[in-house]
Amino acid sequence: MKTVALIVAGGSGKRMGRDRSKQYLMLGGVPVIVHTLRAFMGASSIDDIVLVVPERDIDYVKLSIIEQYGISKVTHMIAGGRKRQDSVRNGLEAVSNDCHVVVIHDGVRPFVSEELINTSVMKAIEDGAVTVGVPVKDTVKSVTGDGIIKETLDRQELWLTQTPQTFTREIIQQAYRRAYEDNFYGTDEASLVERMNVKVIMVNGSYENIKITTPEDLAIGEYILKIRGIIS
């Protein structure tokens, strides 16, 4: 039974303030999405990659990303949808029935490690539903719309959720069917699974596993590459 990585790279560059979509911006001399894809190429647990990109970018990505950088595990390139959840749904439709585990990851999280990917897959095989994240470091307060603090939350119980989020194919496909039947849009895949009362396991991720969404994130990304010894 296969394990398929579903990489979602359907975003734009609006928060970057640039015309080019953030997944194609250069980071350490190569596009952000290439770093992400290389991690999944190197992960021994991943058999195939389904890549979701804006429909207008499919030809560009095939030529300038997949072929140019030799990303051989990509078996399907799928057009994204209106929202991220729609894009994941489109990608799930390309996952074949011989797939046992689906690993869903943001295309603009380029610092995910092969070890974390493999650990997520192993835990999903054992428990069915897994997400990665990191404990909150700062004090977190619940605030009203007009800026008044309601309460201070217990940060020992709070985690920042990241990707990959990993599930057996049956669980995540059922979660998506129910979400669309109920016209429910969640903020991540785990939230769709949670509403079915399925237990989702939190796996310790990495504070380096950042999402590239702003110019500041690109600068942090360059620093991460330097401390990893990838660039000088």
C-alpha cells in the first residue's frame, strides 16, 4: 500500500507584496517549492507526490520546477480550488485506492525534515490521524473584538499547529465528504477530522518548520539555510 504526499502550493504573493506567487520566490538560489519537494523526494516513506498548483501555473511548474530540478516522485499535478480546503479536496481526488496514508503539507513550508515526514507516516499507520506542531512559547490571551482581554489561556495546553498533517486515506476522505455535506470550512485538515470525533495525535514538530508568507519569512529562511550549512 502506498503513501502519497499531497503538496498544496496554490497560494499567491499578496502578503509578499510581489507579483510572483510565494512558492516560486527564490530561497537560497532555488524556488521555495523546490526545497519542500526535495524533502519529500528524500523521505523514504513517500512513494508518490500529488502537487496542487494554480491552474494557470501547471505548464510553468512542469517545465521549470518538476523537470528542471528532477522531482521524479510527482505523479499528478492538479489545479487548485478557490480556497485551500478546495485545493486539498481536488488533490485527494487524484489519490488512488492503493494508497493507505496521505501526507498533506503546505508547499511553502520548505524546512520540513525527512525525519519528521517519516515519523508522521509511522504514527498515522499506528493511530490513523496525526498533525505536527510546537508548544506555544509566549503567554496567550483571549481578546474581544474591541481589544479587551477576556482571559489568559493556559499555554501548557496550547500548541501551534503546522504541517505535515497525516491520515489514513479512508479517514481524510471521509472527513472531506462530511465537511462538504455540511458546508463546513476548517482552518486545517485536522479540524475536519476532529469534528468526526476521531482522535488526532499531536507530534512534536520544529520551530524551524516555518511557513513562508511575508518578506520577513524569506529573510528568516535564508538564515535557517545558513545555520544548516546549505548556503554560506
